[in-house]
Amino acid sequence: MPWKFLVPLLVLTIPSLILNAVLLGKKTPEQIIDPGVAVEGVIDGDTIVVEPKTRVRLRHIDAPELEFCGGKEAKEALEKLVIGKRVRITEQVPDQRGRGMALIYVGDLLVNREFIAGGFVRFHHDMSTRADELKALGLEIKTAKQGIFGACQSMTNTKNPKCTIKGNIDRLKKIYHIPGCTQYPYAVVEEDIGEGWFCTEKEAQKAGYIKSERCENVGK
């Protein structure tokens, strides 16, 4: 091709190539190459298994254990969201035990956010690009007593009004309050973390609880 025709062609082509390179550079790695990984199973309300048999915990959330109030519901909800899907794992870091935890997406849906919004889990403080947003959402859901904050946490036993003893867990120490104790009117029974109501002191003690020191001589 004669140079007099080649030069104008290059003048038109080179800027186009440069523009395409700039636009490509603005895309995130996920947009370019990340197709996600297949979900192989769900362990509980905050942990999934992805190929190849790798456990990943969802950042910023703490779901009830399966045997506690709300635990089975959280697991079932997570299964509906991720089973049979491919998920995109971002901002993965090790937790205190060295297990991976991350922000997990199904398409554009952030599963971590969906679970906080649904009241299935407690917000767990962590540092990520979505931390402030998720913390504010968690406080909103808790204040509105949605999900586990309404169904699994209470100050009065509406299920069995005759059983009025409150069992609380404070830093792994199990204590119980009976009516008349100083702290009794303010104690919240959080069944999503294993706390419970008891009908008698003997029942509470059998479950490993000891009477609160603030009860003084109440019940004697």
C-alpha cells in the first residue's frame, strides 16, 4: 500500500487503539476474567463450600448456630441463594482461625448484605470496602427488631409465661436472673446465641448457669 494512503489510516487507527486500551484498563479484574466458582454446599447460615471443597465464610455476618433460634432458617435461606449458582469471591482474608472469609456475590447481589437486610444474622465488625454500609444496615435492622432481633430476643417469655428465669451468657460465663434481681428488668434473653428461659433455678443450674451476684438475697 502506498505511504500516502497508509499514513492517514494509521492516524485514524492508533487513537482508537489507545482509547480501547484505556477503557479496558478501567475495568475491574472481576469484569475481565472472573467467572466465579461453583457452590458445592452450605455448612450453616454464614459458611459455604465452593469448588474444590473449600470453605468460605461470609464477612461481616454472624449467623446463629444450627441448634439455636434462627440457625436452621439462616442456613435454608443461604441455600436458596447460592446452591446451584456460581459465586464471585472478593476481598478474601483469613479469620482468627486462618479460615477464609470474603464478600460473596451472586451476579450483582451481595449475599452478605442480603442476609443482614433479612435479619438472619448479626453484623460482625470487620474492615472491608462495604463495612460502613453494612454496619449502618445492621443497626437499622436491629433497631426495628426484624428477623432474629424480634423472633429470638426478648425481655418477657411470651412462649411460656410461667417460666420467668432469664439465662444469659456473658463472655462464656453463664448466669441467670430471677424476678427481683437488680438486673432482671433489663436482661434480654438472646436465644440466637444459646441463651434461654428456665422454669426453676434447678433447671437453670442443670444447664450450667449460676445465679447472678446481683440477686443478693432474692429467692432465699
